[in-house]
Amino acid sequence: MIEAENPLLSPPPLAYELPDFARIRPEHYLPAFEAAFAEHLHEVRSITGEPGAPTFENTIDALERSGALLDRIAHTFYTVSSADATPEIQAVDEQLAPLMAAHQDAILLDGRLYDRVAAVHEHLAERGDLSAEQRYLVQRHFREMTHAGAALDDEAKARLTTLNQHLSTLSTTFERNLLGDTNDLAVVFDHASELDGLSAGELSATARAAADRGLDGRHLVALPLFTGHPYLAALTVRETRQRIMQASLARAARGNERDNRAVLREITALRAQRAALLGYESHAAYITADETAGSPQAVERMLRDLAAPAARNAERERAALQQIIDDTEEEPFPLEAHDWAFYTEKVRQARYDIDTAALLPYFEAERVLRDGVFFAATQLYGVTFTERRDLPSYHPDARVFEVHDADGTPVGLYVLDLYTRDSKRGGAWMNPIVSESALRGTLPVVANNLNVARPGDDLPTLLTLDEVTTLFHEFGHALHGLFARVTYPHFSGTNVFRDFVEFPSQVNEMWILWPEVLKNYARHHQTGEPLDAEIVERLRAAEAFDQGHATSEYLAAAWLDQAWHHIGPDDEIEDVTAFERSALNDIGLLNPVVPTRYSSAYFAHVFSGGYSAGYYSYIWSEVLDADTVQWFRENGGLTRENGERFRRRLLGVGGSKDPLEAYRDFRGRDAEIAPLLKRRGLDA
């Protein structure tokens, strides 16, 4: 039988319990999940069948010990399904989605288990011997089971389970459609001249991408997850820019078999029905009720307060771009969305004497990683990184690094998967492969995925400043996952509120232009010369440049997410485009020259990525981030003392403490919004 040979059903023999990916095949997953589901249910039945009165030990602690096999298999599978979704893995994912949803409901909606958790919660005040983490664990289990619907009657639970299974299938469909249509819409060019403006490395990457698809002698521009493309800033041929932008905007909304519009309408309708079943007026109300925001009204207030000044700034930026078109083009034309990045670079050059394309030679990927990202972490936290080529990963591109504290104590493993490929979903992310838990005796293994275009074999990988930012950002998530030290797996790593989770990653971006860090990694890949100090100062002076556009496109997407998830169970949305226009007009961000960062049909964050009614989290967390950056600047910056304070009081607690309480412990007070407004140019 396959179970007897299934490597997923035995403890991994590798260091840090890293899955033995070399031995795992697609056909291993479903049988392993079935065995893990059965084992988990048996463990929970042992808890609910306990004859003694419910206690922390026989209920909450026992619940935390259960499901270890399932967690291990799920982390392994979802790592692969996001980063290397071959047709075989996609087929498994489609079959697994409703099974996983049903299993989660079987646990969260178990009435006997809920009664025991509720009893422990009711008598919590009598247990003075419990630690702060244990007390918070009781509160969270009770809150999460209640929020999931455990207190509903059996008929409502049956309806809820059906909804959850259907939603899980639809989310998988959305992601599959988007990946397929994004690959189909990659833009092919016959001549290198059509890509004039790209660097030699970028041009070689497009040639390699075309060759990988059997299009030798041509060039292929793959599309990123967000609207537009980084190449738009450099491409001199306007028709080329237009083709790329049109392809980007068309994804999963072309009336073909991969059109996501009907899928997302059904998703939002079912989410609204589920929210009503659970006693909430909307999915947004349901989601924010268990986030730090507390309510959709709080989110709306913040987004509206920021939208008007952001739109005004974007209009001033548009006027400056139009002026440069009128002044420099022989036949001036009205600025369009595909022109924005290109002429923004011209304005940047005129105002700050910065040519972002000229920065590429200074951001060689390996140097950015070792002498920038890793260096900053070593200076702050004392950790070191050693590549482990002996440890296999899920794809040849994925590299494994062992992390140690300054005293040699093992911290965990860090996996970096830098390059784009057709089987990898768009965007960038961090995910756990093994979760840290003292109860289970595991140390963390975390992965970062990016989608950097791979250049030709003989050329170095040169990153744009945006890609450098993404690497530092995602590594901030990785540090959160690596540094958290908790007893219970429920609180491991980044298992925190959605509108708090982006905070540590955003904070890590501060080190990109920090003097000690920048001078260590920003060196010409051929000569070794450091980036000129005057250019560095101009980069810092330009940090608020183009923030009207950046803030507006982000806020438009955040508002679109909220709009979709404010609909009620009786609302019927027939026209996705009309709905988008109405929603963006409502907040004053309907601007074809500044399109939303994600249009609905390719808004993976909210329809397949866990950010439903939560995309506001980035700006919500950025309040904490900007306030923290100010603290570091006021307290000496890049020092071990500062790093240890941030690590011990915030990163290290994982989810084992109320996040805003942890922030107050670190900062000494609540966050203030003024630093964010200044950063975004919204304080005028």
C-alpha cells in the first residue's frame, strides 16, 4: 500500500524536520492527508470523551498536542502548491480544498469540544497557576471557536460547513484561473528593439523566458501579480508599454474559461451568506470583529481620511508628468496609465538627478542578500547564516540556510526561492515549512518566495530598488517566523492578527537605505565601487516622491476589497466592472491614469490568499511601522541593544500576546499616526 511507503507519514529524517522533498511525489499527498485527518479526529475524540471535568491540561493543552501530523503535511503541501504548482499538484489541490475545509469545520464546530473549551474559559479566573501565554491561549481558542460558529445549532452548522467547502473550492479555482491566464497573457515580442530601454540583464531574462517556452529568438515579458510591470519605467516604445499594461489589466477577465468574474461574484455572495449565518451584517464586519481594527467602520474612517489627500497628491503628480510630455515630445499626448512610470522616472531625474536604471549594477542579488539582508540581521540580532547545500528543498532554485544565534544556538532554517517560473503563483510571500513550538520540540523552518526574472546563464541577477525592497520586506516576515519562541503551536511565528502581521516586515524595510547597511551591499557588481554618497542622499530625499500615485493605487485596492465585502446576502452584483467603478468613485479614487493596484479578477490577496476584507492591513500596520522607525532613529538605529529589544518584546512573542499590548511593551505607548502621514506626504 502507498501508506506504507509514504514519506509524509514518517517523521522527516532531515535536520530541523525539513521535509524530505526529494522523496515526496504528488500521489503521496492525498493518502497522507486522509491518514492525518483520521488521526486528528481520533485525538480530538479522546479529548471530548474524557470523563473528567474540563481543565486546561485535559482540554486546551491536549488540543494543542493534537494535529501534529496534519500540520506537518499541510505545511509541506502548501509550500509546494504555491511555489511549484505543476498540473499534478494543482489536481491534488482541487481535490483537497473541500476536504480540508470539512476537516477544519469538524474540529472548530465540534459541539462537545466547544463545551469543554467554554468551561475552561468560564473558570479561567480560578486558575492562578496558569502562565500568561496559557491564559491567552484559552481566550483565543474560545474566541476563535465562537467566531467560527461553534455555538450555532446543528442545522446552521450543516449549512455553514457546506458554505465553507464551496468557498474553499472557489478560492482554488480563482487561483488556478489566475495562474493560467497570467501565463497565457505573457507578452511576446519579435524584436529586441521593441524592448528598448531595458538593461542587458533584463533583456536576457526576456530572451530566456521565451526560450523556456520554445520561442527561441523572441522575447517574453511575464506579468507580475500587481497592475502594470516594473519594466514600464524603462521601456521607451510607447506601444510596448501599452501592450504590457493592457495584458496586465485583462487577466482573468476576458470571457474565456479562465475568467474569474463569475467566480469572485459567487465567492463574495457566499461570504455574505456565511456572515449573516454567523450573525454579522457583512463579511467585512465578520472579519474585522476579530482583528485589531475591531470594525469595518474603523477601517472605512482611516481609508477615507487618507484617500482625499492621496488623490490630490496624485493629481499634482499627473500634472507634472503631463507637463514633461508637453515639453519633450514632438507630438504631445494625454498621459495614460502605461505612461506613468516612464515619465515619473524623467521627473525623478529632473528633480533629484536619480536614474533608477543606473542603480541596477549596484544591486546584485547575492550581494544584496548576504551583505544587505543578512548583514542587517546580524548587526541587529547577532544571527548568522550558513548555506546548507546538503539539505534538499522542493525546487532546485530554493536555497536552504541554517541560522544560528551569536552564541551558536540553532535558530532554524531559512529557505529563499528567488526566481519566477510558470508554476509559481505571482507576488512575494513568506510561509512556514515547520512551525516552532516548545510543546512539540520543533524549531522553525521558513521560506521566502519572490518572482525575480532570471537573466541569461552568464549574467548576474541585478535587482531593481523595488525588488530590493521586496526582499527586505519578506525577510522581515521570515525573521518574525524564525524568532518567535512560544510553547504552543497556535501562537507560532506569524500566527498573529492579519492587520498586525505586516508590521514586522514593513519595519525591516528601514534598513535598505540605512547608511551602515547600504554601503555594505550597494556596490557595483563589476568594479566593487560603492554607490556614490551623493546619489544615496538624493535617494533619501526622494523617498516621498510619487507617493500620491503609490498611496492612491493601494487605497483603491483596499477600498475595493472592503466594497466587495460590505455586500449583504440579498445583494446581487451582475457587472463586476460597474461595481468597481462605483466603489472607486465613492471614495474619490476612480482615476484611469492611476488604476487600482489589483483589479477584482486578479485580486488574489482577497479571493484566494487569506486577505479577504483585510487588504487594509498594510496601511493599518504601517502606522506601527512608521512609528517604530522613528523610535529606532531616536535611539541609535542599528544596534544590538535595539535589535534585542525589538526581538524579545515583539518578534519573539509570536502570537502569544495581544499584539497591541506587545507593541506598547516595546514602544512604551500606543503608536501615533503622524510619522505615517509624513512618510506618505499626507501631512500637508
